[in-house]
Amino acid sequence: MEEQSTDSRPVEERPNGEDAKSEWETLWETVTKNQSDFASWESLIRLVDSTEGGLSPQTPPEVLQRAQSVYDHFLAKFPLCFGYWKKYADLEMAVEGPQAAEQIYDRGVQSIHNSIDLWTHYVTFKIEHSKDDEAIRALFERGAAAVGLDFLSHPFWDKYVEFEEFRGEQARVLAILERVIRIPLHQYARFFEKYSQLSVTRPVSEILTSDEYHRLEGEIRSVPVALKEGEQPRDRTAAEFDLELRQRIHALKSEIYVHTQAEVMKRWVYEGEIRRPYFHVKPLDDVQLNNWRKYLDFEEVEGDAARVYALYERCLVACAMYEEFWIRYVKYLISVGDSARAANALYRAVHIHVHPTRIQIRLLYGTFQESQGQTAEARQTYQSLVEVVPAAVEPVAQLAHFERRQGDFDAAVKVLDDALARTTPKANGDAADEHDGESSASVDIKGQMFLLVQKAFLLLHGFDKTSEGRRIFVDNVTKFGQHKFFWLNWFNFEMNDRGSDAPNHVKTAFETLRSSSNLSPDERRDFALRYLDYVNERGNDPAGYLNLLSALNKEFPAVTGVEGSRKRGLDDDPANPTKKARTSPSPSGSPYQASQQAPVQAGGWSQAGSAPAAGGWGYQGYWPQ
């Protein structure tokens, strides 16, 4: 859901016209201005909970409304704080009664559906306030689907077993334990021991399915009875058959135990490293983040889809503010064809958990919306991102290419031109006033270079206006001549031109580089190798090629021939995004705190942490160097 605006509530009248704000008003104003201020929210909730005399049916309506508003707005912003759903349910229980409290619990388990603690509190509440056993069982089954596979879900399963034991439903208890002994849980051995003790007292029909029973019966009867010396052949007695059947059942269940134990041991190494399984705005350290990455790797290799889903959802409680895990989850869901879950995960990430200045998850969201035919929604996603992070160039480029994919090339060019207009003050070297919001929102000179390259290729491919695209490069040699990125793209632009004059234009680009660029000797040599490849592959003058090779050997001694040049060209190919894409570092601090910093770092070209991962978001695969 979108962040809700915290509209003002009735303010208590101040005696004698005093202007001083109450503590509640001060805190409310603080969280209204900055809804991400977790500490102020906590202080505000403590203030609400400490209302003199406590909250009760006799509480004045305006005070109750204020308390409810605080919880509603806080939990809209931080829905993963399971303890506050419990506190809110307790408040409603005290004031409105069981029905209102149950509504809060239900809202809570929908917002954080895999909270073992919240589900355990919810079913406990339901048991205490409902006489409908079937409704209670239905709630337990909802909880089992949500948290039953969690490694630490034993408190929930204990509560389920306890519920049926209290009602004397031993057959139901056995059925629950039959499910639990197959799940890798922290306390797997305790559940198996309980199962073993109970199973020997229950009919075989409750322990085995019909197919299992007939299989074991056939195995037993196919083996003759072991006879003592002199004893006549005979059939098994009922007692003998039952004893052997029980022994085989024990062996069968022991196999399950051994398998479950092995699965627990494989996961223990990861579970033991999880120090904070719950949500908090404070950052996780690198050890914790890396452990989640390795644990997810493990479950994906294991290949049990249900367990993979469950672990991702657990991870995205503790790591809710880290976009890398949301992106990974969505990519996994798309890879297994689960578009519904992917859409849900993207919505939660973009509208609830990941800070608005985090770019990559929103670019992925827009692309996903496009893939689902949601054109208007995708355009809104891209446009909003451009507005929220105006200093980043990836959203601008993605919006431009979105319009291109819609067939509106004029709109695509306009997107780039509008962004380039914002770069003019900085690009010309004008000193920007630190209080000038427009200037501070401008992309830097490298960003301008990136957008101009985008425009050049759009003119080439979208409008077939090769000469206009070429003019962009020719006119900006002085401004961008020190950047390898600029020359890579100029070369690639000319090599994409299939006109008869293309070789001459490539030659012009190369001669301009030789005479005008500020590249290092090694970089200039690389381009000489590229040009040699081009002449060899596109030219029709072997003698001219050899003359060029000789001249370049003198200018660049490392130029040794076509084979060497071809290898170097592949290593530095700008069309290979895995070579040129800049990667996002793992956040070293809180993802929330990092998002409060200026979106453009000193000397950078886009929002910190927003550059695409290798092989990810690339526009022709070219990124400023």
C-alpha cells in the first residue's frame, strides 16, 4: 500500500491561550513530517499506551480516536512490527471487545503473514474467545500454511497439538504430528518422540494410509513364518501379524526421522547465524546479509519450491529494506513462472518497504508491469521515479525506451531533452547555488554524456536520422573527450551505420580520437586495435590495411596483428553489459539511513547504490566509466 498521509487530529484546547504544544502534538507533528522516524513513532505509541487511567470503554472518543490513528498510521508504515499488532489488538479488546480485537489480528497476519509469534497469539486469542472448534481449526490451518515450514515454528505446532489434546482428539493429535515429523524443525526430535509414544496406542488405520497398509501386509505375508524345529507350517496368528506390522511401521517412521534429522543438520549452519529474524530499521551487518544470501542459495539448489518461498518470505522480514533481496525474490518467482507472487512481491517492495529513492526495484517493477500489458501503470512508475530521483539517469533512459517501445519516438526524445535541460547549469561549469533545488537535482556531466548517447542511438534507430545522431558526438568532443565511454559509443554508433559512407565515418571518429582525445596511451591503443579489426572486416583494400597496421605499430608498439586486436576488442566490447555494467555494492549501513543521503555522490554519476548489477539493467550495455 502507499504511505498514508498523517492528517491532523483534533488538538486539545490550550488553557489561557497558551501556545506551547503538548508532547503528543510535538511527536505527531514530527512523524507527520517524517513518517520514517521510527524512534518518534515509538515514543508516540508509548505516550498513547500510558494514557492516564488506561484505555477503556469509558475513554473519551477523541482520545480513543487519537490512539487508533497512531496505531493505524504506524502499522501502515511499518507493517512487519508484529509486536505492535498484538498491542493494537489488546487495545481494541480493552475498548471494543473480542470482535474488534480479532479484526486487528486478522489485519496483522495479512500484513506479516509469516510471523510465528503473531499467529500463535492469534490462535490463542481465538481459543479463549470462541466456542466454535471448527472455526478455530480453520484458523490453525491458515497459520500452518503461513508459518508451518519455518525452522522455528515449534511454538505454533505446540499450540495446535495442545488444542486437540485438551479436547481429547487423539486421532487429530496424531495426524498433526504425522505432518510435523516430516518438517525440518529446530525441535524435530521432541515431536518425533511424542509421535512415537502416541502411535503405539492408536489403531494402525490412523497411522498408515490404505495404500501403505496393503503394501506392508503383502510384504509380511509373502515371507513364511519362522518355525521352530518340528513345528508344522502354519499361518501367522493375529498377534504375530500385528507385532510384525508394528515393527515395520516403526522402521518406516524411523526412516522419516533419519531423513528429517539430515535436513535439519543441513540447515543448522545457516539458522545458527541468524541473529535478528525480526524486522527493524537498524542495519544488518555484512555477516548477516551474507548468511541470508547463502541460505537462499542452498534452498534454491535443494529445489523444494514451498521451502524456497517460505525462506524468501522469512528473509524479507529481516531484510525488508534491502532492495537486493526483493529483486532476487522477484527474479526467482519469474524464473519459475509465478507471476502472481512476483506481482505481489513487487507491490510490497515498491509501495511499502523499499525507500522511494531505491531505483532498481522500481525499474524492475515498471518492466514487469509492461510485460503484463499494464502500459499506463508502467509509465506512471517510470515517471514517478524520474520525479523522485531527478539526479539519476537510469530512470530517464528507461522512460525514454518505454516510450520508444510504445512507438512514440517523439515522446522518447522529449524525455531525454527534458532531462538534458536540467543538466545545463552544471554541464557548463556554472557554480550552482547550494540552495537552488533545480540545480541540485541536475545530473552531473557524466550523466549528461550518458543521456546524449541515448539520444544519438535513438535518432539512429528510431528516426533513421544518422547525421543528427552523429552531430551529437562531433559537437561534444571537447566536452567529453577524456571519457572512454564517449569514444566507445561513438565507435559503436558508426559501426552500426550500414550506409556506404560508414567506413569513412568510422575513420573520422578514429582520427578525431587520435588528435583530440585525452585518453591514456593504453586506452588509445585499445581503440587502435578496434579500428584495425573494423578495417580488416569491412574494408576491401588489403594493402591499405597493411599500411595502416605498420603506421599504428609505430604509434602504438603493442599493436601486433589481427588476432591480438580481436581478443582485446572482445574484452572491452561495449555491447557486453557484463563487462561495462557498474554493480551496486551491498549496503554497509541501514538501507533506510543510506536513502537519506544526497542521491548523487561526489564524483558519481547516479544515485548511490542504484547502478544496475552486472547483466541487469543496461541500455545497449553502456555505462559511464
